[in-house]
Amino acid sequence: MRPQDNFSRSRPFLLLFTSLLFLSCNCSQAQQPDNNPAPPNAPTPTTPEKKNFFARWADFYRQDWSPATTTTSSPAPPRRGLPSPLDSPPFPNSDWSYGGSPVIGEPDTNSYPLMTAINQARSRTKVYGWIDPTLNFSTSAHSNAPEANDVYANRLEMNQIVLYAERLPDSVQRDRIDWGYHLTALYGTDYRFTTAKGYGASQLLNDHHEYGFDPTLEYVDIYIPQVAQGMNLRLGRFISVPGIEAQLAPNNYIFSHSLLYAIDPFTDTGLIATVKLNDLWLVQLGITDGHDIAPWTPDAKPSGTACVSYTTKSVNDNLYLCANGINNGKYAYNNLQQYDTTWYHKFSKTVHMATESWYMYERDVPAVGGTIKPETGANPAYCLPGEQRCTAPEYAVVNFLQKQLSVHNFLSFRSDFLDDKKGQRTGYATKYSENTIMWCHWFGTTVQLRPELRFERAWDRKAYDNEQHQNQLTVASDLIFHF
């Protein structure tokens, strides 16, 4: 990889980000009301002045960052199912999350700055996104790997510039079949964590670009209310269903990701059915082409996914179990056999936790230093002496503990353990541990600041900074600007 001027490479994205902030702030100030009293004979306007696109966009941020002191709350929209256990914001989601489907029975009440500027948010199709610059300081000099998503040490980066276009099906009603779709365009350093073989992955696997583009998600949803209490069919490329964390920045408690998340599957392509049996039980069954690959690649093979979710009547607990991407398990690009369990528990109105564990493996993985060449982008394993291939297992567990401080603030503490037994996922056969504390602060509902302090250790060998250290300490933050 050619050495480059890191600041020069990051400067265009930083300028773009600050320009948007400057524009929003200046436009907002331009829209401030005139507090000087009008002359006694001043005419009273009969019609409000029409505002252009940029003025409407700025108005959204002005009202979001400086809301009126007295507001009339509108009645909550109808919801079919149990009440939401959490407040969002400040938390990423208001419901115990499951993948592969919108929340069945949940109305789409989201409004976004860009859509408000375009058409006053009157359409069901919505276009929105965010900009996510990040900064980290690390005891490692070259690389923070296997940490994600700030893999480059001591850098200012543009992790994500994301644009969504989506239409959510109306799953509150039970009268008719409805449909939706979703498209995602992602650019930044985080493309390395979402790219899939066959979807332009050569920019990472062959060219080793630090910045790249990925069409991360593209799918259609068909909602069929006549099946049980509602069924959603999702066809296309979607986030791999199990787990607490997700690839897109606003969907996570903490800016950096757990070690557990950093090495598990990211996206799948296929068909998955999500059926709401009743308010407590939900089941999922799907078929995909494997993990992180396109159906037209040689590595694709039919793979099954099956999940079950149970929520208690109190909504204080949720258990979500998944067998994900199950086939013969033979070595191929990210052909992981994953068995995942997630447990959410709410202690009180302001305290809850999320715990996840999984076991994964691949069979017939080529040995490090053996005669069988591993596939590009798929690591070999530290097999026993004399073995040319072996089974490479790994297991991990992570816990997130959250305390809500106010409508705009929460704290999160994460504890994480990973045992990469044959080193096939991280490149080093060792056990890892990681602990992170983070504070999330919202400015209105459109800007998030998430500073964090993180310490991690490789227990069996030096696995950080290109085998220089067993420990790593990072201080980092991201700033998510929603539009």
C-alpha cells in the first residue's frame, strides 16, 4: 500500500462535513424571527412567504436544535402489538431488534430533514442519510485491527457517507397486501466491513483501497397480513439477521464495534420470511447464497437461516435465537456456520442490557504454511502440524449495559470476549477481551456525538499493531450528522 498524506486524504470529507454544518447554521440564523416590534401602520401579511428548498431544510434543523418552549404533542399513531420498551432517541431502537424485516405492527412515523425540504415529508418514499466523520488516538502506531470500525490508528477519517431511499410497507393494517423497498449507497472507510464478493469487493480484496463504495443493502419487502398476525417477505441483499450491532453507524449503541461483531457475517443475499405468530412469538425462515457474497459468484451455495424470537408480556425480556447460513460448512469465502443467541433485559425505565453469544466454524480450511493456497480475502487456519486442512471454530460473547441519563444522553458499557481458536477470523490464534465505555449525546434528533474509551488484550500472543503488542488502548469518537 502506497504511503499517503492522511490529512490530505481526509480533508475533502472534513470540508464537506463542516460546510454542511456551516450552511445549516447560517440558514437557521437567517430564519430567526425579528424580535423588533412592527410599526403601528405596518400591513399584516395575509399569506405566509413561500420558502425555497434550502430554507425549508434549514428550518428543520433550527426547530430541531431550538424547539419551541411550548409544544402541543400529537396523539401517538396506532400500533399493533406490545408497547415499545425503549426511548429512541437517545437509544438506537425503541424495540428489541430482529433482522430481516421491519418491525411488524410498527407505524412509520419518521421524518427527516431532507424529505421535509423536498416535499414536507408527505410521501411514503423517503430519502435520507448521514455523514459520520471519526477520530481516534491509539497506543498502536499502524493498525487498530481487529478493532472495528476505526481500523486505521491515530487518524481523522470519513467512516460513512450514507444515502438511503426506502418505502416501508404498512404492517399496522390487516386489510391488504402492501410492499416496500430499500436502497443504500455507502462511501467511506467502513466499506471494508460491508463489501461482499461480487458486489465490487475487488476494490478491497485486490486493490486494497482505504476508501470505497458499497451498495450495502438493496431489497424489496412484501407484507402479507393474512398469514398469522402478519408475514413479511424480504428478497435481496440485507443485513445478516442475528445480533445486537449493525453495519450502519446510527444503529449501534457505541461507535466502535465489539470483537464479536467485527468477524461475524455482515450481509446476506436471498429470501427470508418473518412471521408474527402473536404479540409474544415471532419466527423466521430463509434461504440465502451464503455470507458476504453475490449469487453469481462460485462461492455461492444454498444456505438456510432459521430464527425464533420470544418477548415477555412485560416487554422486559426478549430472547432471539438463530441458526444462520447453514450448509455443509466447507471452506469458501466467509462460509461461516453461525449459531447465535441474543438476550435483551430491561431492569428499569432507564437501565437495560443486551447480551449476545455465538459459535461459528468452517470445515476444511487450508492450513497456514501448507501446500493449499487460501482464497483471496479468506484467511487460512493454524492447523495441527502435518494437517493440510482442518475445522476452524471460534466463539464469542458480548454484553452492553445502558443507562439513560436524559432524553438526549445515555451511557453504555461493553464487555467482550472472543476465542479465535485457529486464528482463521483475526489472523491470530488467541483469546481476546475488550471493555469500552461511551457517552452518547444528541443535539436535537439530528446530530450524535459518541466519545469512548476502549481497552483490549490478546491473551495468548502479540496480536495488535502487526504483532507488536498484546494490549491496545484507544480514545475515539464519531459525530453523526443526519440529513
